[in-house]
Amino acid sequence: MKNQVTATPESAWRKRKDAWEHLGYVLGEIIRGIDDKVSGEQHEHEATKLLSLLSAIEPYWATPGLDYFNEVESLMHGGHFRDALSKVYLANQSFRTQTQYIDGESNESDAEEAEAIAQSNELGGVEHRSSYRKFVPKVEILLVDNGPADEIERFKIEMLEQRQRTDSFNYSFVVVPSVEDALAAIVINPTIQAVVLTARFELETRRRLSSTLGKYVSRHAAGYFSTARQIDRILDLEAIIDLLRPEIPVYLIAGVALESIAHEITGRFKRIFSRSDGMDLHLSIIAEVLERYNTPFFHALQKYAKRPGGVFHALPISRGGSVQNSPWARDLVDFYGKNLLLAETSATSGGLDSLLDPQSSIKEAHELAARAFNSHRTYFVTNGTSTANKIVHQSILAPGDIVLVDRNCHKSHHYSLVLAGASVSYLEAYPLNEHSLYGAVSLEEIKGRLLQLRREGLLHKVKMLTLTNCTFDGIIYDPRRVMEECLAIKPDLVFLWDEAWFAFAGFHPVYRQRTGMSAAQRMQTAFESSEYRERFAAQRAELPEPGTTVDPTNDEAWLNTRLLADPAKTRLRVYTTQSTHKTLTSLRQGSMIHIHDQDFAERNRNTFREAYMTHTSTSPNYQILASLDIGRRQAELEGYALVQRQVDLAQSIVRAMSRNKLLSKYFQVLDTRELIPQKYRCSDTSNPVRDGLEVWDRSWSEDEFVVDPSRLTLDISRTGVDGDTFKHTYLMDGHSIQVNKTSRTSVLLMTNIGTNRSAVAHLIEVLVKIAEELEHKRRLDGRALADGKKVPPTQVPMPDFSYFADEFSGGGGSGDMRSAYYLTYKDPATHFIFSPEIRQRIQSGEQVVSAAFVTPYPPGFPVLVPGQVVSTEILDYMDVLDTREIHGYHSDFGYQVFTREALAEVAAKKS
């Protein structure tokens, strides 16, 4: 019977590491039982199960690897448990660090660790010498080859002989014989940094993949390998690898004359070699990884910091000048260290470059980031995504343009639209009243607004659609579908995807398809195909003419059809803004703007540059720039592994919640069914990740909205405590657990690439203590809460956007917030009144118009904006809120609204 690969990519790293560690423990117990003459049958049975698991997973790793595992298994079967334990101990040491010993000059401080790792040369180490120089990273290279075993072994030895002491890292080969094995390896082994293909491979594995992994592999192989030509099969395999792991290069070892196939494979492989080109292959592997490792601005800053010099420029703190010898400021040096101050400078020469006009190291860093994030262009921003949003809006929009915006988006969008002067048409997200949350904006809502604007003759004014992907609560759009269907109605629509919380998504094959940049790239490829053009022509021939103001009935067909964009007319203009510091490695306020704009050079280069100049400091923080450079490097080299771990740790919290009776009594992690209504889902799974890789991938390919599995909305309604109190009193003050967002009945728990297993264990332990405390209090108070009984979140549903007053209306449901905003500068255009008086005015038939943004935290988006009519529904909602923080509302004065006289004056001018 074939061994079965049961681990999914989300759990393989954990199951494998745990299995090796547990095997060491079990072997120790077996040895102790032998010494104590105690039966070890139970432990031997446990060891057998662990060996079965490792035999399925280990073939897809080089270190320790299958051969090493086979030796351990052989020793155990022969009863040599102490020898097996020694090898398992060395295997576990290899998990402790991703670095590897190389010889050179000695360093006594690391001698003990060097000795331990040197003993494990069977795990990919080098021969032990009497002294050593440093530890270097180690990576794994996938070799797809089904040739004779002795020939493959000679090739591996030849490649190892190419190593030099000056190499910046070492590598080992994972060898697999088939397409299915290759795809399984790159999915479950995130340490693979390159693939070497030969022409000798089978299609099917000799192993038995688990149902979910096998379906996932089959799903991505569907449509490929339809011909018997080996060159076609090689190209197909390269294409799938590029789809799943685009960050890793693919090399080809050709078994025929290279010249005869060169014309068929141009541009598909990083490089092509013959079998005798071992040195060139070795150098290429080293050079490509170093290319991703390269951080041009960070290296330039390091070089500058080590250079002696004098400062006759601004910035007294540069090189520690103003604090180094100060008795009053010296503790700054002690706390942050000298390197920070040595690297602090206002210089733009000497390799450091200018952020406002990059020509060298920053320009190169931008280009490397564009490659990593799959964009045409990328720009660094050192004052947050709030500024990045303002730059993009100002570069695209002008007064008179209409922009469609999710009302629940970050406040930076609302303020930037005031600055740009565009007319804003707010879109409503679906509400989750039971949980005091909003979801995302449905495609039906977006298309309906575009069709309305077309009927009213205003479609030509519509310039941009702005949406948040993913939302704070983890609701993720299908950007490709949204853009494709919107472009079918408005072929030159520009898109801004606020991916502040989604920067990590581009480095995982399931997440990646839901990013703006990946969607734009896939759409561009599709538009260039004859198959897409044929489908579009067939659909357009069946669709009726769009509706008119007199007869809008035809719009129903457009609303109910999954529209295809006209590839001959469509211009792909897509922008994403990302808070790198939120979900990848970067110092606070480090953000990026990614651009996929076919018309950037002709239509937007100059306006973007001016907007960038307007909002970017002339004194950017170089440490933030350097951290963005490092964050990009890390994402390219280990992003896949880190995102896998992030998701798996989040799911371990979900499992703990469901398995612990006390936790499940007071807490519930809201799943897909509770956060996304059924009408927006094709799948019916409540937790796609839990149901396996193939289910996860399929639901994310088909559903209109999905939930980020690394973000957990914890329903606390059964605790009887509101979210804000739970956050501050129980989590932060009580146990130093930090969370970012709450609603009245929930707390958002976010894992990230820095989360570790200890932090997750601590969180679960804290939640158990809180549940025990709540249980104890209720018993003392004599008021036990029946299971399933919830505290109602609010007395009223969450309100929709009302509408803009006629004085500020721009047509099609849009409004001119800029005019309303600046009208407040005229005295006395506004005054303050409380809710009861506003209600009286509304009941008497008067319109009361907000003069300010009113933003409660939570939920953290404006409930009122300048120029919006105040409704009783909004007042009902605001009156029952008990949040600590409401921007724009003054508890001593009330709401700021326009006077009757000011509105009359605006109306007179408009008429």
C-alpha cells in the first residue's frame, strides 16, 4: 500500500516538526522502559504512527530528508533505539535554525552551537573543521527527475562540489519523479527556493496523496498535459509552478540539443542548461537567490552609517551629534543604539538617493518591490496608507468627476475626496446587525449604481471605484470579477483597492488570486486570448441594449448576468495601497502603492508625480524606507512559509474554541456562514480552510466574498460584556493581550507573520482564565446564563447612508463634499444642536444637514459626512452607542450642522 501524504500546506510545517519532536520523546520513553524493564508496547505503537506520518511528508523535504528518515526507521526496526534517538536529536536541531555551519575563523561565543551543527553533516552540513567563520542560510532546491538513482546521486554530488566557502548560503536537493510529486512539494514545502526540471518525469505519483491535496493538484493540472510531446509537458509544468509559486525561478536541464528547442521556450525559464553545466547552474541558483536577497537602499544606508564624516547640514541628531555626549539626552543612545543614529541623515547623495526623485538605490528598491508584488510600478510611502490613498485619489480625480466609494472605507478616503473635489457616490455594504458589523459592497450594488448613472446620462463623469480589500473584519472581494463586470459597463473605470490589511496576500497561492495586482495581471492575459474574445462576443450578442431613464427594464439582464468586459475597449487601470507595516515586516507607517495601469505613462505619470510630491515629506524617514526594503526581501524569500504558519496558527485558535466546553460557552469564532450571507456564496462550507486545501481553493475561486482565515471575529455577546470593555478591562489591562478592533459584541483577533505558537497558547490560556472568572462571578451572583442566550448588540439596526442634500447633490446619488466641507469656514454657516432638537426639526419637515464628519470608534467609519442629510435612523443608532471615542461629535455642544441661512444661500447660487 502506498504511503499517503496527509498534510496540507497549512499544517505540514507544524505536523512535521511536531512529529520529529514527539518521536524523540517517544524514543526516550522506550529506552527508559527498556532500562526499567517496563513494557513499552504503547510507546512503540505511538512510534509506528509517527513513522507512518513522517514517511508520507519527509520525501518532500531535503533536510532531514527521506534517506535520513529511512536510517532512523531502520535503526528503530532493528531495536537500536539509542542510535535512532541520536539521529532524531540531530534532526530536531535542524528545525531550530534555518542557518548552517560553514568553516572559517573561530568564534568562541558560538563554539558550542557550531560543534552541534557540525556533527549533523548528514543533515546537509559541511565537513567539520577545527574552526569556523559563520552560519549561513540554507535553502532547498526541487529537482524533478525520474532518471536512474545512481545518475541522480552523481548529479547531486557534482553540484555539491561546486560549493565555495564564499557562497552566501547553502542548498540541498529535494528529488521527486513526477508532476504530481513536484506540485505537492512546492505546495507543502515552503523552503523550496528554486526548481530544476529535467525532461525525465512521470505525470502521476507513486505515492498516495490525501484526498484534499490530490484534488488540489488535479485542479491546477486540469487542462494541461494534453499532448504527448515532452517539451509541451515541460512547459505545462513550468506554467503551473509559476501560477502557484511565482517567486521561485525554474531552470531547465535539457536532454537534447539546446538550439533545437530554444525558439519554443524563450522567456519561460530562468535559464536552460545541459547536464554538464553544473558550475553555471550552481552560480545561477546562488545569484538568483541573492537577487531576491538584495536590498539596495538598506545596503546603501548600512554603508553610509559605517563611513566616517562630518555633518555640516540639517539634523543635529545625525551620527548622534546632539545626544552622544549630552547628560540629558544620552539615554536615547542607550535605548536605541548607535546604529540608528549613525544611519540618521538628511543626505540624498552617496548612494542614499532621494525619495522624491529616485535615481539609484531607492529606484532599484522600487523596481524590486514591483517584481515582488507583481505590479508595473511600486512606490514607497513613509507616512502611512492614509497618505498613499490621498496620493492615488489626487492623481486620478478632478473636480466634477464622480467616484464610487464604499461608505465603510477608511476615513483617509473620505478626507482625500474632499481634497480632490470629486463628487462622491457612496455604496452600501451588507449589514450584519446581530454582530454590529458591516460586510462588503455586493457586486449587485456596484453594478446597480453604474447602471443608474448610465440611465441618468452621468456615466461619462464616473472616474473611479474605491473598495477596501480585505475589510478590517476580514471580508475579501473577488477583484477580478468586480473589475471585469464593472469594465463591461464602464470600460475606462479606474480601480483603487485599499489593501491596507492585505499586503501579505500576494505570497500565498490561494490568497494571491484575491489581490488587485494578481487579478489585473490575469485579466490582461485573458483579454489577449482569442477564447476570451469569442466568449465576450457571444455574450454581447445575447444581451439587450442597456436601460434608459424612460425604460430601465433591460438593466435587469445586465444585473443578473456575469458580465464580460470588451477586451478591445477596456483599459486596465488598477491601483492598490498596502500598509506594509500592518501585515509584513516594516517600521510603523511604512506603506506601498502598487500600480498596474496601461495608460500610466500617457495619462497619469505627471499627475501622479505631483500628487506624490504634494503628500510626501521632503524629509522622509530613512529607517522606514530601509525596513520596506527588508520587508520585500523577506516576503520574497520566506513569505509563503510565514503566511502558511499565520493561517495555521489562527485555525489552531478556532479548534481550541470549539473543543473546550467552557470557551465555547462564552465565546464563538464567527465563520463564513455567519459573516457572509448565502446569496454571496456558491460554497456551503463554514470554514473552507478546515475542510482542506482543495475546498479552500475552490471556494475562493467561486464565491463573491470570502473570509480571511487569519482574522478571527470572536463573538463575546454571551459574556454580557461589550467589546470595548472586554478589550480594555479583560484583555489589555488584565492580561496585556493587544487587539485592534472591537464591535459591541465582538473582538477581532488577528494573527500575522510574526505570531508564534507561544503567543497563541498564551491567548488561549488567557481566554480560559477569563471564562473561568466570568463563570465564578455568575455563580456568586446567582444568575447563571443559559447556554445560547445572547446579550442583544443594540436596540436598532446599523444605519445606511441617507443621501446628500440637494444643495450639495452631484446627480446619480453623488455629492460634493468639498463644497460642504469648505462652507464651514464661513461664519456663521454652522451651529451645534443636540439629537432631540434635530428630531423635532425632522418631524416638522425640515432637512438637517451635517457640516462635519461624525465617526464613532467602533465601527471606525463616518456615519455622517459634510453635506449629508441627518436621518432619524442615524440618530437612533448614535443615541444608543456607548463608545468611548466619537470624532466629530461634541458631547458639550452636539452635532455640527448647517444653518438654514447658509443652505438657502447655497441653493440660490446653485439655481
